[in-house]
Amino acid sequence: MAVKVWLQTRLSIYLVLVGLLLSGFVFSQKSYKNPIITGMNPDPSICRVNDDFYMVTSTFEYFPGIPIYHSKDLVHWKMIGYVLSRASNCPVGGASSSGGNFAPALRYHNGTFYVSCTNYGGKGSRGVFYVTAKDPAGPWSDPIWIGNWNVDPSMMFANDSMYWISPDNKGGFMTGTIDSATGKFITPLRKVAAGLGGSSPEGPHMYKINGYYYLMSAEGGTGYEHREVIQRSKTPWGPFDASPYNPVVSNMKAPKSPIQAIGHADMFQLADSSWWLVCLGIRPNGGKFHHLGRETFLAPVTWSADGWPKGGVDGVVKERFQSPNLPEHVWDKEPVRDNFDSSALRLPWNFLRVPYSKDWSLTEKPGYLRLKGSGVSLSDRDSPAFVGRRQTSFNVTASTKISFIPVAANEEAGLTVRGDDINHFDLLITKVKGVRVAMFRKYLKGKIAGVNYRNIVDGDIVLRITATGNQYKFWVQEEGKSFRLLGSALTKDISTEVIGGFTGAYIGMYASGNGRTNTNPADFDWFDYEDGLN
């Protein structure tokens, strides 16, 4: 009996040790956390060039347009430039909020990168276009206009042809072939497939895989019923048969997931033959409210025995997956502080629509960003003196040191949290009844919804915005004194569910004379952005 007990004890210890070893093995496998690119980065499109990956996302009315990101491991990404970096190839002047550049598609063929896109409402826009570059960091060409307004076009290079794929704006999808040098159609566009039952069929991509042409598209709108579906044919001209396993990805039947509105995906293969997709999604906070915009997510793809793809875990995109079988490649972190000591702005900064060159300078007062407030206000459908960046986490702190002497009550400069033209929270310096003040102002649905201010002495002022998932707080610091809270605002008040549109929160510096030019410029000594990484 004693021997039997001894053997059972030894066996139990052995099994525990084996379990621990196996657990250690599992936990030692690297995993990544979604989203892989945070803040407003919707409609991702990706291509692989040998061991490098490049991705683009939508930017709407912001300038420069369409950031291009680079990765070696699919998890860590670095912005390397913009596809649309000049007024001549980024016609967003006059575009409405959530107008401008929609749903780019990125492809690579024979040493050239291609990005297709749709532009709505910008001065000089002619609808659908594509641009090209030899180096993804740029420079990129001026637009080659296709001559129609069929949204969300994409490209496929196959059979020695460049195929153009786009919705027909009537619930179906069209295909044609074009001369890649001129944009002229060789084979005219014709309808080849219909949507698969969801609303707003859009964002098509076509792939030639194992003798089939797969047409993958988004449907269900951009909200909580968003999903990605797929169909295939033996030719790019159809007829197409729908996958019996649709949707490819969607979280609409996972209501408890912190990730929702999954869709608008692009699929690709690694050198190890594994398949992956990138897609957009949202992270609602405090109920069904998301204010960071639609972000970029990564999920593995598996194939059924009969040749149909499925993403994530039975179509659900999770917060964590095991990392791709690629060497980890982490980029250097961006510094918290921008001292404005360069002659060019860092890549994260954007303007609102095409900026006026007279409104800003990095050289007039070296070591400062100078904004010269024009008559354009933050609420105009124009380009105010504004320089901002995406809010990329729920928990952030943004601070700046500003030198600004307003002369009249219309003159102001400071920080803003922008949802769109008619929804923003402003922390500013202005004059009230002849006295210089720091002011917090809520501007919602096109009207002032709340104001609070305090008198401040002459001299430089530090303005600070702190953010959590549900709330912004606005602080002011006079020289030699502690920070004082000036006001607060709810993040949900600039969420997409409340204000509509397709963008996410931006935090930026601005100056405005609200109808007249400011007497004095606003000089920003530095800007700190501390990201909570969540």
C-alpha cells in the first residue's frame, strides 16, 4: 500500500510539473494586443513587400492626408509619411467635417506602390483617383483621376492587368481593367456581383488565390452591425458565389466584447503561408459611445477545407491573439515633448483642411510654433490656424506653454479637443471686459454650451488637458503657481454616436480672431503628449 501511495504521489507531482511546463510554454508564446494602431485610423489597407509591411488609413478633412505606416512584425508600426502631402494631391480645402479622403487601398506591383481613394467635397476634387510612388515614404504623384464617384475603389494586379474594383453605389460591385500609367479604362467597368444582404455594400478588395477570385467587402453600415463578407468566382467577371461561413469577421454577435463595429478588412499572406487581415473597429466606452474614432485591428485567418477564409476566433476579433511568426521589431518611441526646434513639423501633426502658409511658422521665432490667428474660427468650414494630433488613448495628458497677448475680446489662442467643426472643447487665452483671462468653453451642436474663466497675469501660461475614458479636465498654470482646474467635459459629448461623422478626437493648438485677424501671434514653446497606452 505504501508503495502504491508513493507511486501515486510521484505521478501527481510529475503531472503537476508537466502542466506547469506546458503552461509556461503557452505563456511564453508572444501575444499582441488590439488595436495595433490606435486613435482615428479607419479603413486600413495593407500590402507586404518581402519582409516589410505597409499600411494606409483614412483621414477625411485632415491634412496631410492618408498616413502610411511601416512594420516588420505586424504588431509594432511606425508612421513614415503621408500619401497626400501637398495641396495639389490632397484637395481637402472646403471639405465638410468627415468629408475629404475616404477609404484608401494600398497595393504594390513591379516596384511601384499604388493608393486608390475617393475624395468628397474638396476644392478641385473629381471623385475617385489613385496616386503612385517608388518609395512608400514619398514623394507620391499627383492624382490620376478615374472620372467617377463610385466610392471605396480598390485594385488587383493579376493576369498582366490592373483591375479596378469599386461599388456601383447601387448595392453591387463593378470591375474593369485600366492602363496603370494613364488611368484610362481598357475594359470598361461592369457589374460583376451584388452585395450579400447587409446595408451599404462597400470597401471591396479582390484577390486571386488558388485559382479563385475572392471578392471581400464590408456591409452593415459603419455601426454596430458592421461586418466583412466574401464571395468567389473562377473569373474576375463572375458569377460569384457567397461563402457559407460568412461573415469573415464581425463582432455584432459578441455584444459583451470591448471591440465592436468590426469590418472594412484587407487580407494578406505571410512568407510562412499563414494568412492575416487588418480591419477597423471601435472601442465603446461608458455605454455605446466611442470618441477615439475607428481604429486598426489585426486578426489571424484560417481556411476551411473547401477554401473559405474565416478571421479571428470563429469570426470574432479579440483583444489578444498569438503574434505572427515574425521576428519582433520595436521602433523607438516618439518623445513626449515636441520643442518645435525643427524646420518641419513631426509626422503626427495635422492641419485642418489645407492650411494657409501665412498662418503658421516654425522659423519666425526659432524654437516655437507660431500661430497667427486669422478670421477663420474653429467652427468654420475652412482652415483655421490649427495644428493637432489624434488622441490615441483613453488616458492622455496634453500640455503646452503659450505666449499670447490678446488685444480684443475676439482674439483667442490655446488648446482644443476637436470632434468636428461644431463640437469641440476649448481651453484658451482671451480678453473679457478688458482683462486677460484663461477660459474653458464647451461648443456643442454649433452653440456655446458652457463657459468658465479666471483672470490671469501677463506672462507665459501652461495649458493642460487630462483625459480618462469618460471625462476631460482642463487646467491652467500661471508662472510660479500650481495647476488650477478650469472645467471638465464628458467624452461622450464628442462621440460618433452623439455628433455623427467618421472621425475621432483630435487634440491641438490653435489661434483665431473669429472674423478678424489677431493683433499678436500665439507662440507655443513646447507641446507634451503623454499617452496612457490603452
